[in-house]
Amino acid sequence: MVTVKVGVAGVISVVVILIGVFLAWLEYGTTGEEEYWRMATAAAQTDEEFLSTNQSAFMVGATGETGKHILEELTNRKLFRTVTLIGRREVKYDGEKYQSIVQKVVDFDNLDDHADAFKDHDVGFICLGARAGNTGVTSNLPALRKVDHDYVVKSAELAKAGGCRHLVLLSAMKASKDASHPYSKIKGEVEEEAKALGFDRLSIFQPAVIMVDRKDETRVGEWFLKKALAPVAFFFPTALTVPIATLARAMVNVALTPKDKDVEVLDNKAIHRMGGKK
């Protein structure tokens, strides 16, 4: 009988190797997202053509980090005739590029009273919700459900009733109505209810950890996570993270691409492809 002794260093080495293999699989595994890369390239070439279609859009969640980046993408590229921002308060925007912006102030607890804000838009962007790492919100399930489910679903319902044809919905990685984690479960429930509304086209985005450079970051946990994932993002950029600018660009690009299916779900790697980062 041969006895093999494995020290702590050996165990650590094996764990590191296994983690590396897993990350490599996530990064380089064949999942068919090359089609999204081709679609994103085509979208970048059709901005002027899309603008000529004279479409309008709305966005819910424009003051959040993702919403801010989507707005910059939309205004820099001047894609829509008008972009209606639906939110709790009016925000001051300076500069000629914001001339197409229309703001509608609403009470999210009584959204039915503001149905007109959701009327006559071709494309809708909904990126409202708490960050998964914001424990102050995610630990309060009633508050989480109100914002991430009730407000989002009601916005989608009003958009559909108002004539919106294409809804672009920000969800989360591992979202599933059958998930055990409350955050993932709520996101999954929202996805299913959005599908049931019957939009001509529904694009659901499921990003992994969104990398945001917050100069005023005060949450120690988020700061530590960002630092810990920095080397992973460098060596395996599509495995577990996505830069917020890439996510925003992908959500805009998908609105410019031809419809391939009624419902499309873009995971983290597909988001990188659609965002134009090969």
C-alpha cells in the first residue's frame, strides 16, 4: 500500500489549478456568442441608418450607474428622435447632445397614474433595481421586491400597453424563478413576467459582476470585491466580470440589430460580444 502525503501547499496548488481551469472554461468555452459579436459589429455600422427610422425610446433607471452609461451612449450616438427618462425627479443635463431628452417625473408607487409617460415609444430600457452587493437593500426583502419586481414589472406592463415593441431589460447572472437566493429569484420572476407580456422583442441581459469605477466608493465589501476580481478581469475578461461601459454599449447595440427571436437572453460572455469587446 502506497501512502501519498499532500501538504497544505499541495492542496492550495490543486485548488488554484482547478479555479484556473474553471475560469478558462468560462472564458473560452464555446457557447455560440460569436453571432452577438457579428451583430454588434453590424450595429456599429448602422447608427445613421437607425436614426433615419425616426424612433423614440424611454428609460427607467437613468440615474443608476448602468442607466447613466446607457444615456451617454444614446446621446453621444444620437440614435433616437427622443429619449424619455422616467424617474422620481428631474435631473439637470447641460450640453447640446441632451436636446433629445424628455423627462417625466412619476410616483413609482402609483405608476398607473403616469401611464402617458410610457406611451408611443418604440424601444424601452429598464435598468431599475438594487445592486446585488448593496446589503442595505438586498437584506430588506420587502423593499427589494418593491423596487426590483413591482416597479419593474409595472413599468413593463405600461410600456407594452403604450405600444412599445422592443423591451431591453437589465436582469442579473443566475436569475431564475426557482433560485434559492432571494435576489436571483426576484430577478427570475421578473424575467418570466416580462416574457408573458408578449413584446414583439424582449432582450434580457444577465451580466456577472459589473465593474464600476466609483470615486466615492464607501462600501468596504464592494471595494474589496472589485480589487479581488481585478486580476480575474484582466486574465479572463468575460468569465466573471463586465465593465459597465461594455454593458451599456451592448444594451444599446441590441436595439439596433435585426430581430432574431422574440425573446433573447444574453449572458455575460454574450454581453461582451454584443458590447463590441471580442
